Amino acid sequence: MIRMQPRKFLASGALTLLASVPLRAEGQPSTVDARVETLLSRMTEEERLGLLTTSMPAFSPQARGLGAPISAGFNPGVPRLGVPPLRESDASLGVANTREMRKGDTATALPSGLATAASFDPDLAYAGGAMIGAEARAKTFNVLLAGGVNLTRDPWGGRDFEYLGEDPLLAGTLAGAAIAGVQSNHIVSTVKHFALNPQETGRMVTDARIGLAALHESDLLAFELAIEGGRPGAVMCAYNRVNGDYACESETLLAGVLKRDWGYRGWVMSDWGAVHSAEKAALAGLDQESGVEIDQLLNHAIFFKAPLQTALAAGRIPQTRIDDMVRRILTGMEQSGLLDDPVPTSPQSINFERNAEVSQRVAEAGAVLLKNDRGVLPLAKGVRRIAIIGGHADVGVLSGGGSSQVRSVGGAPIERPVPSGDASSFASETWHASSPLRAIRALVPSAQVTFVDGTDPAAAASAARAADDVLVFATAWRTEGEDAGSLSLGNGQDTMIAAVAAANVRTVVVLETGGPVLMPWLPHVAAVLEAWYPGQRGGEAIARIVFGDVNPAGRLPITFPAVEEQAPRSQPGGIDQLRARDAAQAAKQQPRPVQPFAIDYAEGADVGYRWYALKGAKPLFPFGYGLSYTTFREAGLTVSDRRHPVATVTVANTGPRDGADVVQVYVRAPDWPSRQTWRLAGFKRVMVTRGTRRQVAIPLERRTFSRWDVGTRSWQQPSGPIVAAVGRSASDFVLEARSPASSHHGGGQ
Ligand code: BGC
């Protein structure tokens, strides 16, 4: 067994794409350090302490007086030394404007994170990040609270839509690329929520329990890759506890893993309302308390003001720790270019048309064709009569709720408040104004296109009967703050789809969902397209895929279970408490707040598809699955025996159209008999023209088949060969190869 220090690993192959990004490397001596030290030495103690909190401008007249826009957070900086104010906005899917807190301020909405993940394309993730970062900058924000990379552990997670799926390599690689894109605008991006925050229900009171090795091999690996690839200026610690300690008070996670083991030099900011102490948090590694008004409201103190100062005066927190906090904030700002290239002081104009094209490209690349019997898709442009049913497809496409909510260009044709529950104070069910109906009419102007809203199954069936082709739009809304109670579509949509499918054999279902849903009608419909929440130009993207202008190539970044019981936990944690609360509310009684509870992540590092493999469970659709309008054949897999293994494979497009294949390489190390599940170790999306073939070389990320050793805090690589397989999905392998036995005996690791 060969031990390696974590920092000696090379970034995965996909991350080498980012080599051209002008980011200053960590650990460079230097001018960064010298500049930061000079600034620090010139600051008064009051100025230093002043940097350790941010407030929410909506609740802070002082921040507004200093010109802060209404947004998530603000800190005045130290203008006399050229340290600009921190102007913070959410989030990963665009410049958020939740509940239109800034009236009339619209931005370009990216599709949900799951759509980006489904593209398996780091370049596209970078382009999306660069686009939303440019809009943030033009709107005078210099910190984008982006980079959500929590792994999906439960298929009903309220924020799964914002994140990048269940696989650490895929999620970490794409998050790193997106963060690098944001920061290419010389603003800071966060990576969040550190760590093990896959659950929304009771997120402030849950204790997420897991073994440390398993955590490193799963959720922490996603963060590690995202930090290496994106070099975010800040890390946002999570609400929940991890193994007993609040994430923002976890010495193991903050001072230990992040700062000591990974050598992270930026700052740790809290999530909003996630701080519970001054001393413990400060000594554990928290550097900045965010949105202090929320802590005051929920946790009854602003910890990094008076309590921190009292602890400092009493010697319970050393001055060196305070200086370290400031140094880290300045380093994060410096490294992302914020000091040299300050954001404009007033909003600049934005080319929304061009930015919408970026969003559309992501939507087109991330849509996943799940079923296509008898080649019903793509529809012929000469079609005479099409019925479009449901999903409010006449006005727009659905988006996910919560702090990431973008008020998109064109406004919100539908915006429904949430009547009760934890999400009701900040989320509303919102459609972006990109109508699939309009887009389809524009694409096939001579067809007769009818629309019915789908609320009446009989009316929907009769519209379907009168049409040649049928597109049913089905939606499932998810939101930050609460996990979904079930994986069913809800609102009678299953019944309606069954009625439509019985009326017309050419029924195509388009899903706009924030994660997996159950599909009881699947055997009876001809085709299913998972469009996720498809963003600013979702309607246009769907139309172009349905009519074949775009050949779908998305692959599932998340397993779709056949039944809810297949998931590691058979129901959302805390759901019983929620049901009791809802019943109390319905009975007009005072509801009891959700009480603390623990979630045992017993699946450990075997998240998602690996859990299904362990249990021998057959999901509805596996991770990595997705169809195309063409066909591919992979051949000639070899794995090099170099110290950094590379898989080489040839992909031939054997079908009728040009298209992109996503080559997925899964690896298993026979050395580890106790851990025989395959893991994605490399991937590449490649465009292949019909009738041609391409050879692709895919570097394999060694940490995906290594083990984390808790005692030495290092990765242990197998000493024997590894077995690699090319999979059409995580459960359909078409080629297998073994690395030469000498594979990893390079020494000197
Ligand atoms: C969310 C964060 C967000 C913050 C600021 C929190 O509730 O968990 O993701 O960045 O609010 O809006």
C-alpha cells in the first residue's frame, strides 16, 4: 500500500481544461502575502474586527446608507486602505433576487445545477459561471454565494436541484469549473455548504452522522475537487451539525480538513443564521459571521461582535486568531482579483440576449432523453396537429425555490407563495417566462398547436385524441428549506398522464423536476425527456430537442429510484415532525418547532448508484443513463500503467446523426475486498460526427479508487492493478480492462 499526501495528487483530467484560467495558485509566496500583511499591519483593531461580520442590507439602515443593494450580505470594507466593501449576492443559478427584493431587477437564469451536471461538461459549467459572474459584477456585486456542491444523498432533497448530483468526481469537477468561471470576473465565489448538508427539513437542527473516512471519500472529495479546480475565495460552512458539532463550529472540518490538510487560504464564512457561539466557532476556524441579523433573530446574539471582543479581551481567543481571520478575508479578496479590479460603483448594462444563449446551451446539453420508443422523437417538422398539455407550458418553465431564485429577464408569469412551512418565509413557486408552447409554434409555424392546462384528465385525453403528437409537461417543485414529502409528481399529474397516454400512443412526457420522480405511467408513454428546471430559455431548448435541431446528450447525474423504499432512507428525515406540524397548523393550533434529530448516513461513501449496486437494487433509471438520436459504439479500452492512469477508448458514431457521447469510466480496485462498488473515475463529453470515430484519453482521478486513512490523514492507493470499465451508465458496462500489474509502483508518491 502506498501512502500519498492529499496535496500531491494532480487534479482530474477534466480540471486540466481549466489550466488556462488566470488564477493565482495557492501557496505562491509572495506579492499576495506581502500585500495582505501590509494591509493587515495598517489596520486598526476596530477595522480588523469590523471585517468579521456581514449584515443584511434589508435589515440594516447603516448598510443601506453606505450604498448597499438589498441582497444577502454587506460589509463596508476599509475604504481608507483601498479594501472595498463586500457586496454579496446569491447564488449558483444567476444573480438571485428572491421574492423580488430589488424591484424590477432581472437577471439571466441558468438551468438548475442538475442540468449543468447532466451535461458532464466542465467547459459549459465554466461558461455558465463566467456568465452569471459577469452579471453579478455588472450589478456591482463582488461576492457570489455560488458553488453549491453538496452531494445528493436522498432523492427528495429540497435543494438537490441547485447542486450537481450524487457523484463526487462529477460534482466536484463541475463545481470547480463553475467557480473558476465566476471568479474569472475578478469577484469572489464561495463553495458551499461545508459539509454534509444534503437535507433541508430541519437543516438547522439536524446532526449528520458519518464516519470520517467515508466522509472524505464522498462529500469532502467533492469539496476538495471543487476547491482545487475553482480556488474559491471563500467557503461557506453549513447549518447542520456534523458528528455532533455544528458545521460552523467543527474544528475537525474547518481548522483540520480544510485549512490544515488541504492548505486552504481563503476565508470561511458562515451560512446565514448558522453561528451558535463566538469562542468555539472562532477557535474551530470560522472567520466571518454572515447576515448577523438572522443570528440575532434565531440564535439571539451577534457572536462575532461583542461576544468575540469580550473573549478576545479575556484572552480566550488569541489576537493571532483574529489576525488570521482578517488575513484570510484579505487573501480571498486579493486572490480573486477584487482588490486590483474593483466592481463598478453603479450598475452597468448587460447583454441579456447573449447571456440567454449561454443558458440555452446548458439547457440543451443537460436535458436527458430517458425513453424513446419506436423513435417517436424527434418529431417531424411537418407534423400537422400537436397537443400540448399541462405544466403551464403556455407561459413558461418552472424554477426551484429559495435563496437561489433568480428574477429572470421577462419576469415571472406565475409566482405562487408557499402557504406554510419553513420555506414559506422566503420561497415562492416561480415560472420563468420562456414558454415551450410559444417556442414550438415558432419552430413549426404551419402546425396546428393546441394547449390545454391538464387539470381535467378527460379534457386532456380528448385533446390528445385529436392530435397526431402529444407533449405532456409535468412539473414537480422543490425548494430550499424543506425536502419533498414524496417522489410522486403530485397535483393529479400521474392520473392525467395515464389518461393522455391511453388516448394517444405518441405521447411524449417532458419533465420539469428538481430531481427524480416516480413514473407509474412509464410503460404506456412513448418518450420521456427530463428537462430539469431549464432556465431562461428552457422553452426554446425543449422545442429544439423535441424537433431534432439539438440531439440530446445529457446523462443522469443522479439515480432515479423505481420505488421510494430503494433509497438509503425510505422517507425524508424529520418528515413525521413536519406532518405533525402541518396537522397542528391545519387545526389552528400552535405548531411545535422542529426538534433536533440525527440522520445516520449509514451508506457512508457508497452514495447514490453505489448504494444501489451494493443492495442489488434495480433503479428506474441509473446514474449516467441517457439516450441519443444516434448510436455510439465504444471499443479498445486500455488503461495506462503510468503513475497517473489514463483510460483510452475509441468512440464511433454508428447512427444517423451527429451527436455527443459521454464516455464514463468506472473503476474498482481489487485490493479493497471490502469495497467492491465501481466508482466514476473519469469522464468526457465528446462530439462525434456520424459515420466517424474518435479516440479519447481520459485521465482517471486516483482518489476515486483510493482509501482515506484516518490515522495518517492521507489517501492510500491500491498497490495492485485497477479494473476500469466503460459504462453507458453506472449499471451498463460495455468494456472492461485491467491496468498492468506494475501500475502504481512508481514510488515517490
Ligand atoms: C442559504 C445559503 C445562502 C444564504 C444567503 C441561506 O439560507 O442556505 O445558500 O447563500 O442563505 O442568502
